[in-house]
Amino acid sequence: MQLASLKIKQFSIPKSVLILGLVIGTIFSRVPFQAKDFASLDAINYTLALSHFDMSLHQPHPPGYILYILLGRAFNLAFQDPRLALLWLSTVTSGLAVLAVYLLGMEMFGRRTGVLAACFLAVLPYFWYFGEISAPYTIDLLFAALLGWLCYRALKLDGEKPVYICALALGLAGAFRPQTMIFFFPLFLYSVHHRQFKIIISSSVLVLITFGLFFIPSVLASGGFKSFINQMFGILPIISSANNLVRSSRLERFQYNAYVILRDTFVAVGELVWPFIALGVLALWKLDKSSRKERIIFLGLMVLPIWVIYFLIWAGNPGTFLVTLPPFILLAAFGLDWLIGRPHWKTVAWIGLALLIIAQIAIFAFLPEKPLGEAYRRLTNNQTVVRQVDYFKDKLAFIREFPIEGTIVYASEFRHLQYYLPEYSVFTKPKLDPMDPNLVHYIIFIKNGETHLWSNVEVSTLIPPGTKTIILFDIMLEEALVDQSIAEEKILKGYPIYTIQAPKNQSFVWTSNGISLLP
């Protein structure tokens, strides 16, 4: 028995070495699957911001992400390629996010739970995907886990130092993404609620000062606060919906936001992890009342304020749900840890973890997006990266078949055209003035790669004289109010693109009734 015990100790892996291996393994596992090109409009917004920061031009879009852009510029010093710089920033911060989740799990539930949480996150397909593209969401998850760790230390440890370190981190999170500071401010207040009032106030002031040192210069560099506020009013649906004539628009927005929160939370966590979360809830319930209450409140404050804001304002896109993942990952890890601690279930638990890791790797690296057919949801995996890159590549190749002169393109996601086909004239879909539909409230015009903002122009001026071909890059016919009889549809790998050709002796005009032809 002594010899057997000695052998087990001899071949055991120190947890610090294991975590380091997980961090490095996470980073290197992303390298083979990195996107070969831009996978979204936002990726180009961020890339352009590396050379010229201006939120009024959506470089990047408001609220700016100034710390993300500064980190991207630092990476670009090494790569000398803005696209690769942001891509590798996502990849490296994926590994750091795994480390942060480990620290949070260790602080709240113990070292083994921390290690298990790191394992769960490292192979989670939804998280893996965002480490393969140019997007800020892996850093958002990194900040979420880091803030959770620092807030829990501020809650449990004596002295003022943990409080001010947490406040500094929260301010930096706001400099990276202002929403994140707002999301986690209630958690911060809960973590310091037992402190002296002067410490609560001074630490809160430190949060705002740290945030302001980055945010205020970024706003001033983008046309000032008035321009920033106008931009924000334009992109927040719950605000802009007030301009609509339909009174039920806000109610419908709330209903849709609730649906998106439920759908994207389920998808982000993934079917294979939810059973472990159920185990975690059971294990949490078996703690003594005081410990259970404290952890439930803490985990709840990590996710509920985010959901409330998403419900009231905007649920965002799939990437914005990464910031909500740490509590779910911790519960899954705690549930598995609890099962490992039960002698009769220990072997089953370790086998379950091994099978989960193998399955998650297979889902991301090898399976198609719809392995179960059209009846089930699309998975988020490597094929998602490939499909999104090919979507833009195929449409750009189609546009190249048309002459530059006499061709204009209307596009919602216009950045790929600006970046790769700067010689073409490109317009965004016009936002009409609700009080005067013959007046364009706001439209972006791209020519020679430069961005121009037009406002309060006549609808009739949107189509330049001499235009022979109009291409709707990603705008549906009903959105542009185009008669189907004058448009030609082409399907590129399942996605439509529309062309409208002007017959001889006829010309285009855009009126309040949409695009039409005139003799």
C-alpha cells in the first residue's frame, strides 16, 4: 500500500503545472482554426480603429472599446498586420480567460473546482469560436472572471488593498467596454457593502477616475460628447424605436430580448454542460445555509444585472453573452467536484469529464454546423468561422464581375466592400426621417475607401446619375422596397444577393416608396 501510494504521488501533476498547461494548450489549440480573413463587419471596424480612432465613423462603433484598441495597437507592433494583431489578441486572451476562471473557481469553491472550471471553459465550443476571430468578447469574459475573483477577495479578505485593486480593475473593464463596468458595479457594491462608508465612496470614485482617464479622451477624439450621444441614440434599438409609429414596438422589443436571452444563454453554455450545472445547483444546496446564501447572491449578481440590462435595452449579438458564462461554468465545475468527492461516483465523474472534453473538441474541430440535420440548431464551431469568411469572399467575388463605373452597392455590412473594393461606390441602407419620408435622416457613403456621413439629404439624391447597376449586398428586396419583377436574385452558398439593371433609356430613382425605374 505504501509503494502504491508513493507511485501515485510521484506521477501526480501539480495543479499549478496543470493550469499552466491548460492556458498554453488553450492558446495553441486555437492556432490551427484561426479565421483566414475578416468574419464580420465589426472586425474591420476594430481594424480600422488601430490606425484611426473615431467613433463617429464607427472606427470602432460606440461606445468605443478604447482599451481594446490600445491593446490591439500593442499587438500590432509585433505583427505589423492589424488583422493578425486582433486575431492573436483574441487567441491569447482565451488562454488568460481560462486562468481567470480557475482563480475565480479556486477562490469560491476550492482548487479542484477551479481546475475543473478551467477545463470546462477551455473546450467550450462557443468560447472557442470567439478565440478564432477578431472580436473583443474573449477579453470581456476575461474581465468578467477577473472581476468576480477580485470582488470575492474584497468580500472575504480584511484590509483596504483588495477593495482598491478591485476598483481599479472595474475601471479598466469600463475602459475596455463601458457596459462591463455597469454590469459588474452591483457586484462590486455588494463586495464592499460591509466596509466603512468612506472606503465605499473612495473606491467608487477610483472606478470612475480610472474609467474616465480612458473614456473621456476617446470621446473627445470622436467629435465630442454631443456626437457620441447622437451615435448612441442611433444604435440602441429601445431608444430609436421611440421614433417608430407603432406603439407596441417597445413591448415587442422586450419580448424579443427575453427570447434572445434564453436562447443565447442555452446555446452559449451548450447541451453537454447543462447536466453538470444541474449537479452544481444540487451541490450548492447541500452547503450550509450561510455559505449557500453568500454564493447564490454572488453568482446571481454576476449574471442578473446583465440580463436586466439586455432585457430593457438590447440583448446584443451572440458574443455579448460570453460575459455571462463564468457563473454557469463554476456551477458545472462545482457539481462535478461534488460528484468526484463521493467515493462511489468518483470514477464515473472522471470518465464523464474525459468524455465531455473529447465530445467538445469533436464538436468544434470536426463536426459540421448541423450534424443533426435542418431540424436542429446550428452549432458554433470551426465550420462557423469558415462559413462566415466564405460568405463575404463569395459576395465580393460576385461584385467584381461588374464594372466600377455605373455600379453602386447598398449594404448593411459595408466594411468588407470598403476594405477590399474601395473603388466601388457603396451606401448603407438609408434611415428615413419618420416625420418626412422624403428626407434621409442618416446614411453612410463610401467612395475611394473613405467614409462620408450624410444627414438631412433628399431621398431622390441617393442614386447618382449614370447608375446602370444596383447591387443589394445583404439587404432584402422588401427592406429596399424593390419590386421583385425588376430584380435578379443569385444564391451564393445559401445566401441571396440581388442585382437590378437599368434598361436602355431608363434610370433609377429612390423615393419614399423605394427603388424604382423612370423612363
